[in-house]
Amino acid sequence: MLDESSLASTRQVHEFVNRLHPNDRVLLVGDRRQHEAVEAGRPFAQLQDAGMKTVKLEEIVRQKDPELKQVVEQLARGEVREAIQNLERQRRVHEIQGRDERIAAIAKEYAKSPENTLVISPDNRSRMEINERVHAELQRSVLVSNEEHRIRTLVPRQDLTGADRTWAERYEVGNVLRYSRASKETGIGKGAYAQVKSIDAPKNRLTVELQDGTQRTYDPRRQQGVSVFREEMRSFSVGDRIQFTAPANELKVANRELGTIENIEKDGRLCLRMDGGRTVELYPPKHPHLDYGYAMTSHSSQGQTADRVLIHVDTELGAKDLLNSRMAYVAVSRGRYDARIYTNDAQTLGQELSRDVSHSPAIQQEPGAHKLEPQTTHTNQISQGFGLGL
């Protein structure tokens, strides 16, 4: 079962389908109106358009507040401006023009009722600012310890696409790389970490240093399965909410799973109470893929559920494509009982969030062309589930 299938790129689905055996069956579950893959392609939608058997769930079951459910239904139909107007009538849109004042208001609102509250912001810069501000506000409210522990974390470089990672000039000296695939050519094993030491852009060569001190120089086009990170320091305290930014398989923790710090040992080990109820103990130098769990981007929040969600929308954001109808739909529909938007300009909010950023498929079917026949490909092994507000 492949959940959140709209987030899968063409390359990922191609690799996945090629690994299927003749008798394997796969169920794709997702919502084609939510976020698409960061990389190229929209195969989940294309498979449905090509005639693959699809079961649609039409009833929204997450929202428990009738007025909020009505808004989510409007967003699901693509009626973004009407949905925003509805939120305004419900007094769920708050206009605060100053950026600092707006982020401070979000942090204060979070601290009023931190239990089962999630903040969503479209860009990573504002997400990090909100996380820091909420952390400080919770310390002032004595909900989080004032004793801080500085921890080295690895933050994904989300500005790099798969194509970017094949060119040395797109890397930065000091970047940390994690290899999910082994390579005989480079001698780098699966699961290894390395740090970029030098870059030769004209020859398209990277020189990296592995954890054992050895160095490798290679053409990044010859090394697949590379994740790129920046090192950043975070100050964590007992009581902080944190999220995993990569899977920790040996701990049985998934990417974006959330937990709360219950104790920090003298050697730096973190004792976490995961949202599912179980206890996890980890050593940050071995598991550096951590971040505050107060605010997420809308892409990362897809699949999350909270009783209430606080949404930050700066209509003057430089990366305009991050403000769109998919972001509005995903963000608002995370909340069971409440969703509030904090913006600098309520008047243009509906217009900004109406933007369509759907991917254009690389291959369009020509009029009169033969319809895709499932029996000619591996797609006969896949059924699709199409979930609405699940």
C-alpha cells in the first residue's frame, strides 16, 4: 500500500513498478488535489486519467467542526476564494501586517493550547523562524524547560532537485551527503555519510570525506541515491516537540514522525515519547535528522492530523509558487476542529491561494491516440484508492 501517492514523482514510480513481481498487487492511496512531487511528473493523476480502476471516497471524515468541514469541501472542489471568504466570516482569518508581530502572534496562540496544535508555513525560512519563536514562547510560559542542549542537526537542502544533484556546482563545501545506494565505481556503501570538501565545477567532480577519514572524488552523475544536508545547531529542551526529518529504521521511526522530549541524559541522549505512545531513546550524533516539531511546511504536513492548525500566509513571499490552491487545501484540511490563517493581507489572500501549480506531464496523449491498456504494462498490478480528507 503506497500512501500519499500524489507526492511520488515519475522516476520514483518507474523504479517502484519495475521492482514488482508478476503476482504482486499494489494499492495507491492519495488525493490528486493535494501536493504533487517536488521532482518532475504527476504519475498518480496520469494513471487515473489513463483509465486505471479508481475508487473514490467522497465523504470527508476528518473535520469534526461543521463550519470547517464546509470550508474543506469548498477547497476540495477548487472554490478557493469562496472558502477563504467563508473562513473570514467564521473569524478564522487574522490580518497582521508586520512580519515579526505576525509570527509572535502565532507563537502566542500556539502556547495558549499547545496540545495537538500544528503550525503550517509555506517556506522553510518562515517555518524555522516560527519554530524558534514557539520554542521561546513555551519557555516563557514554563511549558518547556529553560535548560537548553545544543545539538548538531542535519537539515535537508530542499532547493536541490534530482537533476541538481548530478552537477557539482550545485553543492556547497561543508554539505553533508547520505548515500541510500552503494556504488562499486566510487566505493561508497549504502547508508554511508560524507562531507563535501571541494568542488571542481568545470570537470563536474566532487571530493568528499567519509566518516572513516578517507576521501573519494567522483562525478555526481555516476552516484545515485544521494541526499544533501546542511549542518545546523538546534537548542532543544525537555518538553520540546520534535520531528524526525529522515527515517530511523533501527528505531522504527518514520520520516516526519513527531514526539516530545521527556528527558535529556548527561551524555546527550534524548528520551522521547512518540505521538503513538511508545518511548524511543536516541543518541543525536548517530541520529542527527531532527528538528522542532511545532511548524511544518505544507508539503511535510501532508498526512498529518491535528485538532487545530495555525497557517502562516505571507502574500509578499518571494517564492510565489509556494502559495497555491494545493497548499490551501492541504493546510486547512489538517485540522479536525479549527484552522486559522495569519496573513499580512486578507484582501488578496483568496487570489494568492487560488494559484494553480499543477505539473505539466512531459508526454501528452494526442487526440485519437490509443488509450493506455493496463495489460500491456505492469500497471495491471496496481489499483488506486483516491482519498478525500482522510
